[in-house]
Amino acid sequence: MPFGECTVTLQDVAYQFGLPIDGHAVSGCLSDFEQLMEGGKPAWVWFGELFGELPPEDCIDDFTVSFSWFQNKFRVLPAHALEETVQIYARDYIMMLLSTALFTDKSGARVHLRWLPYVADLDGLGKYSWASATLSWLYRCLCRVANRNVKNLSGPLSLLQSWIFWCFSAFRPRGFDAILWPLAARWGRFLPSSDEKGPRVIATRHRLDRLTGDNFIWMPYSNLEVIQVVHPDILRPDHTLLWKSTTALIYFVAIEWHQVDRVLSQLGGVQHIPEPAINIDFLLSKDGRGPTR
């Protein structure tokens, strides 16, 4: 920005989405999928056991299932459902949430089977660092869209949008004064206009070029209204310590750096001259992040 650097951090993901920061990395083997299955089961065998049936062939593409099949099949939980049925519907909801909200790709209409090992153990879902995985995927998608050959942005866009509205008051829509938890829920009813998109993009670029440090809210979560609604787990010392960590963010093959040392003002610190950016050659690839070697 004209006034310095700013970015979405782990603190923002915690406040905006209420996701846990500490925990195991969200990762695993995607090429040899059967190695992730209990007892070496093929992916589709395990899918049938977890969801009670297999989708029709026209809803399957490699290791993905159409979103519409999940949505139509598990739309309404039957009355007086048994615990096993409730778990099936819970797995369905989580699979759709992960594939189409947190880790969406450009298709936006497919649910990947990579989530089977996670939804198989519903009680263990909380032991993963979903916040760091979500932020890693957002960073990777922002890197890709910076490539001039890429026209569409994917990833957790509701996180990016909410962060913009909270930190850039000049771009905040009117009529959304109620503060809800998680904080991204504040804009749940917001529908951007699609009229005159071209002129609006140009006008927005000009507004960004004229921004000053006074136009950016460095610490949007410090006011009393936010403190009153925030979940206490977010403010645990072991979580808040990780907000300040310069570390790797892992989401399967997407490894991005949480370089919070470049935006210390967002955490109430004094910004010093940061260390040189970490450069790891094997992370540079053809996906828009840099040249290959």
C-alpha cells in the first residue's frame, strides 16, 4: 500500500472465522490415496462406508464428487435420525464447507475426497491447524492471481472480503453495524453490485493509490464491541503467541510463509526493518509464484 505493508495474518483468521491456530498440519498423500485409508481401502470403498452409498458415475470425476450431489442427497436431516445418520450428515456438511468455502478452487462445484481421512474422525477435527491451512491457501491463490495469465481468484474469498471491510473503512458497505461472531458473519447478507464493473474497478484503484496510513485500521479487534463477542478460546495465550510467529503455513502441497515480522503494526508493535524474505528454491513453480529452476 502507499503507506506501507499490510496483510491477512493468523490473528485475522482467528477473529474472522474462529478457526483454531495450533494443531497438526492439514496435509497428507494425494497421489497414493489408498495409503490414507484404513487397512489400505480404496478411496471409493471408504467413501461408501462413510456416506452409506456411492454417487452415480455422472457425478464423479477422478477423486471429486459434484457439489450438487452432496447438497441434494443430504439436504434435510430426517426426523428422529439415528446417531449414525446424524454423523453421515455432519460429514457431508463438513466436506462441502471445506471444499466450497475454506479451500475452494476455480470450479467451485466439486468436493474432493482428500477430506475423507478428516471427516472419518469427527471427534479429531479440532486437533488440526485449520487457520494456518486456510491462510496458506489464501496466500497461494493471491500469488496465482498475480500472474497476468490468470483472470479469476479462488480461495477463501469471504475471509479476504471481511478483512478488507474491517481494516479499510472507506470500502466498508453501509448498513452492517451489528458485530457478530465469528466476525466475518457481519457481512453475511452483503451482495456486491455487478453493475458497471469496469468503471468501479478503475475508481477503486484510484482510491487505493490515494490511501494514507490514517485510512487503514491497524488494530480492528481492540474495541470493546469486538471483545464482548469474541470466543474466549481465541484469546488463549498459546494461540495469541502464534499470531506473532514468522513460520511456514501448510496446506497439503501449498507451503507459504507467515511473515508477520513485516506487519508488526497490525499486532500493536513497532515496525522495524524486516529480515530478508526467506527464499526456498523448491517452492518456486509454474503456478505463478516464480520461475522454475
